[in-house]
Amino acid sequence: MTDQTSFRRPINQTIALALALVLVFFGMINTMPEIPGIQELARSVTGRPFFRVSNFAPEFFFPPMFLLMMVIVAFHGSAYQDWKTTPRKYRPAWLGLLLDIGLITAAMLGALGYLVENDAVCLFDQISGERARLIQEAAERAEGVIPGMSFDAEVPACQARFGIWIIPLLFTIIGLFFLYNVRLWGAPLVIVATIVVAYTVATALIWMFSMSDNNFLLTKLGADNGDVMAAAVQKATNVFITPDGFMGRFMNIVVNQVFPYVILGSLFGTSAGGTSLIKLAVRLTRRLRGGPAHAAIVSSALFGTITGGPVTNVLSTGRLTIPMMMRNGFSARFAGGVEAAASSGGQIMPPVMGVAAFVLVALTAVPYTKVVVAAFLPAMAFFFSIFLTVMFQARREKVAAMGEVPDDLQMERQDWLNVVMIFVPILVILFLLLGSKDAVSTGVLSWVLPGWVEQIITNATGDAVSAGWWAVAVLLPLLFLDPETRAKPSKILKSFAEGGILLSNLFLLLFAVSIISAFLNESGLTGELTRAVTSWLESAEVIRIFGIDVHITGGVYLMVALISAMFCAIILGMGMPTVPAYVNVALLLGPLLANLGVSFFTAHMFVFYFAVASAITPPVAIAAFAAASIAKTEPMRTGFEAVRVGIVMFTIPFIFAWYPELLLIEEAVTVLDDNGQRVLIEGYGSGVDWPSLAALLLRLVLVLYLLASALARFDRGPISRLEMALRLLAALLVLWKTTPVMWVGIGLAAALVCSHYFLSKRTDHDPARA
């Protein structure tokens, strides 16, 4: 008889999964699109004319969701349970219990602080009855303004608050949350957040005691009417209740925007569709010399756009694709590098792009549908470049085309059904995101669909959250195409619960990000840094690089700022997930880039790309290290191989910074003038200039060809170091904005490619030379 006790899940894990199901239930109800009749039915049942069954008021919905998520984190990642199971001298179990209790306590205090200080709630006033009296007085004043007319009463401010106690309360919450963040997400993010908090507090003290007049050592914190204590209380309160606070925009992103997409990714991760998708990709690429590697690219791009996590993607698809590439003749390092680069690219692949894309939407105020459009061409360029790299590497390593698909990768009837699980939800998202409400209500669909179905589609069209919600709704019945799911439907509940746990852990990470955002805003560092660098660039005329004087012009201004942003994003992204890496740099350098002639949206896209690239950048290339563990090869070398394969992820941001028309949307070519008005960048119109764009894309294809072949050191035959350098130079010149320089680059590129072709052909026909 089998001992079943060894397979029992720890009680804390069971509680976490149960609570996560509750979280997912309320989260999906909250993000439910408008469905005709649902609201009316709920109001008739409850007898409340303004009752809502979705899109709940954030001031009442956010605090319990915040508390629930942190309780889930404490149970699922319990330090007590972990340290009790694997005891060590420096981490006794009782200390782990205190850590767990500390997180839950901090969450309770955070929710309480929000409810007490938020003028829409005023919890203490509600309990004392003062709130009702103030509202009644405000209503009476509104009625008496003009006889016979009534106006909306003003919302009275909270009377009973924490006062000065809000400051120790805030730092207690921050300290407890940071301790748990170190445990689950590692130290780098917490170190950055701690430095920002310490900087803000230090500059406040310097201002209070008049210790310096340096702008970087002062702060906005004490600037309200000279009353230092009142200002400090107000700024601490802001961290609780303003959009920059921990229950502001980042809470809104998790609860109101990204929620259905995380659940969708969780359902995909446990479905049978991933393996079938790889089999389909192998079938489609079997005639190509780099077939298995090309299959890895296709499957990772499609699977990654849903899961949005590079490590998750590597561990999901890489377990099959990496051994498949190695079996076909590719080296272990190259196989791991391809999978790491392609999996990281899933975060830039429309239509979903992962959590970071929703953060970009929130920070730039550009609609998600436009972000999807803007991401399309850069993503295509990235994956095309990987295709080219694989092609040249296959020639170099003499990898033959697969031809016939191995028996274990043959598409069976069930695989075709499984692929439906992948493509139908993606098509639903694309249809709803890119569709037009007018086209739905007046087009062919209005003739063939019942009125209520047409209304549902119309309501959801153009809304990213609704698209994700309906993708989950469509995927649920499709999951039962899998015999294993039909035999064990509890798999779906487990997937939902795992999605809830992932969301909870995600918000723990975003708490640290929100603290960085809030304290940077209160300290004023971002504005001061932008002013200082901009002033320096305006006054500086020459910079010396390797003994050469370079005159600073508009282009050099921009290049210096872009390179600075690149290094900051990569350095901050080491060992850190994409979201905080992107947010940290975007908050610091986004305004600076926007001041140097790049649109605000393009600046954020630039930083976003390098935050994604940090997953494959040594020395802490988390996606490459995950791939190396599967390929059983040296992690650091796999990281460098991933950089070589995915080099376009490091170059394409510079290209769309210089040619923002590649992003296809007007926000990419729009900047603010001296009066704060939105104007088009000189030389650009409000629409897309398709002939010019087509010419630019042809140049880009040539550049990608030159870049991939140069870094592979192989085209039709081996490439010398000199030719490699010349190809890289030609790639740079081809993209130069000055027309004569561009034609020189095109001529050089043509000469290099043609001469290589004829020399290689002669070598192929001359055995003595070969």
C-alpha cells in the first residue's frame, strides 16, 4: 500500500490555494465586462438602484483585496513553514513565524491607514457618526445656494486621522514589507527602494536644519508654508492615498487591468497546448536547416506573449525545444541562448506582452490598443533577426534540415485540438483589441448575431481588460478538449488558484516599486536630475572621448542620454524582474529623454526594451541561467550566447528612438513645446507615411542581415574579422539619417554581400580552395 501522507500538501499551501480562489473569484467579477441585463438583475434582486456587480469602487475594493493578497503571500511563502522544515542556526522557525505575522500586520495597517485617511471613506468618522453629520450639513448648504435648485454636495474631509502617527505607521509598514520582499524577490529591488527612501528622508532632514543649499540635497518634503511637521504628515499620507502610493496606480494595474491576463497565462501554463504548439512549430519549420531552433522561436513567441515571464517561458517550452535543438546538431550553449532570447522576446510580442506592458500603459496614458500597434514592428524585427541568426549558425555548424518529423513530435488528432486552446483565445484578444465598435454594430455581425450577443461584443471591443476577460471565458470550455482535464476538472481550479498566488506575489513586488515611485515624486529628484542634465547639455560644447574632441549637437545630446538610459536599465534589471527594472529607470530618465527631443511614449518604450533585455544580460541573466540548467551548460557563457542571438533587442530601441515612425502611432512622434502644448516632431505628419516607412523597413531588413551574419561570423561561408567589422560599419551607415551617408552604407553593404557571395561560390566549386 502506498504511503499517501508523503504526497499531502502542507496546510499552509492548502489555505493559500483556497484564499487564492476567493481572490480570483472577486477579481474576475470586478473585471467582468458589461453584459446586458446583469446589472439590472442584480439591482432588482438587491433593491439598490446603484448596486454594481463589477468595476467596484476602488476606495472600498482595494483595501480588502490588498489584505487578502498579502495573507495569501504569507501562507504560500511562509517563512515559518520553510524554516521549520529546513532549520538553520541563523533562521529559527520562531523568527520565520514573526516574519509571516509581520507581513499580515503590515497589510492590515496599510489597509487601515488607507480607509482612515481617504476622504471618500473616513473610517474613524464613519464609526463615530461624524461622517453622516458632515454629509448632512454639506447637503443642506448645497440646497440653499439657489432657492428651488440643488447641487451635488461637496465631499467633506476626514476629521479623525492618524495625525503625526502616520509617519511611524508608514515606516513600520515599509520595513515589514521590505523584509518579506527580500525573502521572495531577492535583495536588488529592496536595496534600490531603500536607497530612494533613505535619500528622501536625508534630504528632508538637510532641508529642515539648513545644512546645505545644493538642490540635490534638498527636498520638496518640507516646502509647504514652512510648517515642517504638517508637510511631513501630508507627504506620509500621500503615500497611502495618492495615485503614486501603494494603493494607487500599481494596485489599479494588478486589480483592474492585468488581472484576467495573469489568469489566462496560468491556465495556458497548465494546459496541454504548449507541447502541441511546439509540435506544430516543428512541423512548419522541418524543411529549414535550423528547423528545431526556428520552432523554438515560434513557440516561445506565441507562448511568451501570454505568460509574459521569460523564466516561466524557458521552463515551459525550453524543456522540449532545447534538447530538440541539441539533438539536431546545435551546441548546448547556442540552444540555451536561442531559447532564452526568444522567451524574453515574449514580453515584447503583441497582443499581450506581459505585465510590464500594462505598467507602460499606466505610466504613459497611451491606450493599450495603441501600445500593441506600436510594439508590432519592433517585435517582428527582433524575431526576424533571431531567425537570421539561427540560419547562419545552422550553416556554420552544418546542421541539416530535419526533413521528417520524429515520431515523438508528430501531430496527432489531440494535438490539433490542443492547438485550438492556444489560437482561439489569442484571436479573441486580437479581434476585440483591434476591432471597431461601429464596425460591429453596423457590419455583418449585426445581421447574423442576436442583439444581446452583438451588444456584448460592442461593449468589449477596444477594451484591453474586456478582451482578456473574454479570452479566459472562451478558454475555459476549450480546456475540456484535453482528456486529462475532462478526467480531472480540479486541474482548472488549481490553475485559477496558482494565478491568484502569482498575482499576490506580483503585488508584493509592486509594493516596493510603488514606494520608489511615491518617494521619488515627493523628493523631486526626477525633476532636479532632468533640469541639471538638460542645463549641462545646453552649456557644454565639447566632450573628450579617447582623446578625441566630439562637438555636442542635438544628436549627441540624445545619444548620450539614450546610452545612459540603456546602462541604467540593464544594471537595475540585473536580478530584478522586468516591471521594477522598467519603472525605476522610466521614473528617473523618462522625463530627461522626453526633454531631448524624443516623445514621452518613445522614451518609455526605449527603457521598456532594455528592461526586458536585462533578463539575458550577464552577469545576472535569469532567463539564460534557466536555459543553461536545461541545456546542462555553463550559465555565464549561455548568457553571452543569448546576448549574441538577441542582440537586436539592444539595438532596435536606438533605431526607433531615431526613427519613431516605426512605432506607427501619433504619440511616438508627439512632443511638448515650451508652452506645454503637444506638437508633432519636426518633419513628421499626423498619419503614417507608408512609402517612407516601406523604404525604412527595407533598410532595416538589410541592417538585420548584416548584423546577424557579422555576429555569427558566417554567411554563405566563414567571415573574417575585417569583413565582420565592415559589415557592422555598413549596418550603422545604412541607418544614418543623413542621405549621402546612408547611400554610402548601402553601397558598402552591397559590395560586401556580393563579394562574399562570389568568393564563397568560387570556393564551393574549387575543392583545392575549400
